[in-house]
Amino acid sequence: MLNQIGDSIHYLPNQNDKERPTLGLVCGDQYSLVIDSGNSVQHARDFLHEIEKLKVPPVKYLAITHAHWDHVLGMNEFEAAAIIVNARTNEIIQDWRSLSFDDHSLQEYADAKKMTSQCVETIISEIPERDTFQLTSPDIIFEGSLRLDLGNKVCVLETIRSTHTDDSTIVYIPDEKVLFLGDSAYGTTENSLYHFKQSLLLPMIEDIRKYDATHFLLGHESICDAAEMDLYWKELISASKAVTSASLEGAIAAFEADHDRKPNENELFFLKAFVNDQILKSQSE
Ligand SMILES: [Zn+2]
């Protein structure tokens, strides 16, 4: 079953054991917009099955928040929809389009760390007829931002600066004060190190905070309210401030000096992630 926000927004909650991200549905008087396509053919079909039960206007658009496999591999199931992506997401999807999904190729991608084992497992179990499977091509490619009107229901898509990827699109529905963030507010794993790109943290928060929202949907999280998001930003910012080198001890000491207490579990996680960012930065110099 889908969860509902206000009159016009529904979503299929994330399912972490299957690496299924949150999928969104926004309904206007004439058309509906889907946000993210799911991590597989099966995930997309499960979502479409739920949408059918609602008797909502036809899905005219599919917006992809970024080109990670778990958000795009269900794309082909939305045949009747125009697929909307930013220019960078399109580039990455074009790379995906040259991939093959037979056993031999999947093994090669896994060995080359081009695909995670979870990605390969999901493809094997949830993409039928994968020997001939090829990802479809997006239909509408935008730069910066794009405004859609679904019939008395405006949606704003914007490519933002993000600590997760360089192709993050968010979707804002002003009527309902709802913001779909995709994975933009997360960190990312590089060379087996989970890190938040420190230089992009404040620019990202600026880009997200300019939207007046009360409900925030993230890719792999339960829905958040404004207070929860504020706390998330606050913990990230204070952790980032304490990290000025690749030393975790130094970062923890700086944090304790600033706050007169030990970092909590989240803050410690963020401190490590910013330290990892410093390590990755020094490796690339
Ligand atoms: Zn992602």
C-alpha cells in the first residue's frame, strides 16, 4: 500500500533489506508524476500495481533524482511516461545503456567494482529476460531547473549541489510543502570509504533550505519533518566544523572543545565521514 501526504501525494516507502528507495507519485487534475523508477523491473511493477488501484490521472512524467542503479533500473516499465533527467544524469544513463545483463557481463562488472554485489543480486532476481534487457533513454533533458504543471499542481525540479552525487535533482511541490530529496543529502562511498564531500555541505544546505517544506522524503529513510531535517543539518554542520585534517582523534577533540560534551552516535558517524573525505582528498593530491 502507498502512503499519502495531503490530497495529491503518495509514496511507496523505502525497503532497506532489498535496497529499494522511496518512490513518489504526485497527482494533478490531468496528469501524474512519478519520482524515481525503482531498483528493478519488479520494484517498478510493484509500484505501478499500487498506482493502478488509486484511479489517479495517467502517469505522464517520470523524474529521476540521480543515476544510481537503485533509482533507475525500473525505468523501462514506465513506457507511457516521458522520462525527465538533468543533463549529467543523462550522461550517466547513457553509460548504463551500453551495459549487458547476462551472467558473464554481470560477473565482469562485479569484479571491476562497476556494480555492487547487491546491485548484481537484484538484477538477477528482479529483472526478468535480462539477457536482452537494455535501459531505455530519457526523453526530456533539462539544465538547472524545470517547472511542470500536472493540472492545478505545480512541481519544481531543480539540480542542486550535493554531497552524494554531481547529478542530484530534487522535486518540490509548493502546494503541499513537500520536498523529494532523493539521496542528495547523504554521503557516498569512494574507494571503500564512506564520506560527505565537505566542500559541498554548506552549498547543498543552502540549495535545499530555500524551499519552504514541512515534509521531506529521502531515498532510504522514513519521512522527515522540518525539525528532524534541521537537526540533521545541525549535526552535519557541527561535525564538519570539527574536521580540519585526516585525524579522527583531532576531530573528536575539536568537537568536544566546541560543545563541552562527547559527540552522539550520529555526530560520530558524520565526523568519521568528514575525516574520510580529508583522507580521500589527500589521496588525490
Ligand atoms: Zn544514490
